Amino acid sequence: MNAEVELKLSAAGEDLEALAERALRGKGSARRPKRLVSTYYDTPDRRLASKGLSLRVREVDGAFVQTVKAEAPGLARAEDEAAVGDQRPDLGRIGDAAMRSRIGAVFPEELAPVSVTDIVRRTVLVEQRDDLGRTSAVEVALDKGQLRASGQTEAVAEVELELKAGSPGAVFTMARAFVDAGATRLITRSKAARASDLAAGTAPPARRAARVELDRELPIGEALGRVLDNCFQQWWANHEAAFDGRNPEGVHQLRVAVRRLRSVLAVFGPLLAPSRLTWLKDEARAVMGALGQARDLDVFDTELLPPLLNVRPNDGALGRLRAVAADARAEAYEAVRTNLASARYTTFFLGFGDWVEARGWHADADAPTRAALGLPLAGFAGGVLEKRAKVVRKRGKRFADLPIETRHEVRKDLKKLRYAADFFRDLYDGERTKPYLKRLATLQDAFGHANDVAVAETLLHGLGATDDDHRLAEARGLVLGWYGHASTDTERELLKGWRAFSDATPFWREPSPC
């Protein structure tokens, strides 16, 4: 099965030809524009889309080409391509057995057109030579046109960069040149996936992180690569959902991806070059900050207000508060979109992806660090987990008496332990890891609820602060009173969770022979 490696970027209102001229500076050989009309097919129950597959037949200069692609969170996508006789797909022409197996039982008569992309494409093939003298070739495609599905249309004006030969680093390098030229918005979903959303009237999906597969004898440097791949893939998979904003899970899961990255930096930081570590930490912190207000308002609207509205469904004060919160939420998501389409964000994301793809920590390392990166993971993981747990226990000593500020620090340390435990769980016996992780998750949930209530109090003071509508003051009082009354239960659950966690046996320690 072939693998396609590509990146897509756009610039709102920008002329693609002028953009390419600034980015390429005369490099490459241009080809004549072509009109590409692609019809995407699926079954009535969308079985292909549910498996992350797209099936299209594209007409180019009177010839028909069938392509099946497997969506993936990242640059590379598996594809199978074959010539067909006309506009109808022919599943018998799929040459790769793995792709046929993934499609499963689909009868030709089940397939029907779902969407169409009508694109005029001009391509430029650019060859590059890196500092080591290696040659790569990247096809730059300037695409203009539209997606059509279910009577809806969506304009397309984007740059697609596809690796034709050499290292994926060449795609990142070319992408950064286009960002510098003004194409600052990253597009992480294919035209097929976007057309499928258009046909179904759905928002881009949010994705949870997949489990990282590690083993005890794996070199530390390779383990770091797998964990960072996992973080990058989760980030990639949630970028469009966060940008779209209709599904609150998009921003939430994007924040989780960046938070997991920050935990990786905390775990593996001593093995990374100081300048690289500082850059990663600073930029990741900036992304978290850009998403924070939208996430807080999502939680307020979807988790904290509903219990009151269920009890008082016709309360005018609460209705007014929810309307003011909705306006603030819309503004927060505009800020999210501005940040996710900014040169700083996209440059960081591309730089991070390039570094991970190239396993750049090896090149950054001095001789002692390179030796450490080659050691087995098991000893390193146990030391990290013991250190993280010790920090949590020490900071959480006499937990019931701790002030809110210190508890907040305990909560942050607990998250670092939780992510480290999730990363390394496969190195240990599952019967020992599950009870510990369950108690850790329960305590983190209790912390999360308490923190959400604290954040809500801050939000309430800001929502409609310049509005003299007396109903807002009344609604603030209702919300604060509700959660103030519930604070006893919240505290009880938190203390119960802390005791259970404190009594849990760390799974990374060797069990006593007695």
C-alpha cells in the first residue's frame, strides 16, 4: 500500500498565485492547470467514513482514477490507486489486501455518490537539498474550487504540499516558507473528510489519545519518540474540531494533547537540550493560554449551569446569564480561531512536528545524553514515577488542612503523575496498574470538579460586569449559592479520593516477597 505524506495550508482572502510566488521565489517547474472533479462514494450507513476511509473516482483529462485513502492523525495516509473505466467505483480494482480487508463487506450496489470536489489545480515540483546533501522533491499544489454535498457548497482555496521523494522534513521546510509568505492556517483534514462533514451536516470529530505501546527493553530515546508521536497525532486529530468550535470536545481534547506534551517535557526534560526544552515549554504554554477562556466557558455552559436550569427551567435570571455567557463564549472562540490561524501557532506546530519526525533529540544531544537515550526504558520509568509520586505526597501532606492555592499545585502535580503513569503502564503488570490508575483518575476527577467551580466563580464576576441588568446579579447569586451549598459534598469526595489514593500501592515498585 502506498503512503501519501502531505500538509495543507490556507490564507483567508489571499491570492494563491501571489502567495506561491513569495514562498517559492522562482523555485521549481510549474505545470499547466488542471480541473479535477472527484466524486466520493459511501454506503447509506456511511460504513467507509466510520472506518476512516474515503473512496473517490476522479476524472482528469477524460480518464478515471479510483483512489481509496485511509485517514490518519498525522502527515502520512495509506492509499490505493487504480484506473477504472468510468465514473463508477470498482472495488475489484483495489490491489492491496490490507485495504480490502479494512473495507470489509461492501456490495457495489450499496455505493452511492456522497459529495463532489471540483478543483482547479496548478502544481509546481520543487526539489530541495538539505544541509547533508540529501535531495527531496515536494509537489506544491495550488487548489481553488469548491466542495459540494447535500445541496451545500464550501469554497476551497489552499496550498497542498505532498512529498514525492526524500525526507518528510522537506514538507515541513516548504510549509514554513508558505507560512512566512502568509499561508498561516493549518488544515489537518482531507477534502474528503470535509466533504463528508458537509454532506452529513456534522462538525469535525474530536479524538481522544490512543494508548502508547512501550516495553521494558525499549531504548529511552525510542520510547520518547513513540510518546511524542502520540502527542502530535492527538494534537493533529483535534486541530480542526477546536477551530470549528461546534463540538466543545475539540478544544478540550486539543488542550489534553498539549497538556500531555507538557507532561512529556517534564518527564524527559533532563534528556533534552535546554534551548529546545525552553522553546517547547514556552510555545506549549502559549497554546494552552489561547484555549483557556473558551474551555472555561464550555464547562460553565455544559456542566455547571445545567443542574440549576434543570431545577429552574423557566428562571429568567438564569436565562439571561446563559445568554451573556453564550456571547462571551462566541468571542472566546473567535479568539481561538485567530490564534489557531496565526503564524506563531502554525510555525510552532510545524517546528514541533518536524523535530519529532526527525527524532531531533538525538541530534541535539551531547555524548553523555546520547548514551543515556540508548539505555532500557524500565529503570528510567520507575525512577520517574517514584519521583512524581513523592512530589504529590510531599505537597499534599495534611491535605485536609491545605489552602486552595496549595491544593491547586497538588492538582497540577497529580496530572503529571497521571500522564506519566498512562505513558508507562504497559511496562508493568496490568493487575497492579489498574487499581492504582483507577484511584488516581477518581481523585483527579474530584479535583477537576472543585477547580471548575472555582473557575466559575471567577467567570461570574466577569460575565456582564458592565451590564446593569439586575437579573445577572440574581443569577450570579443563584449559581454561587448552589455550588456553595454543594461544597460540603465536593470536599467530602475530594478527601475520600485523597485517602484512597494515599493508600494505593504504587504499581512500579517490586512487590514484597512477604
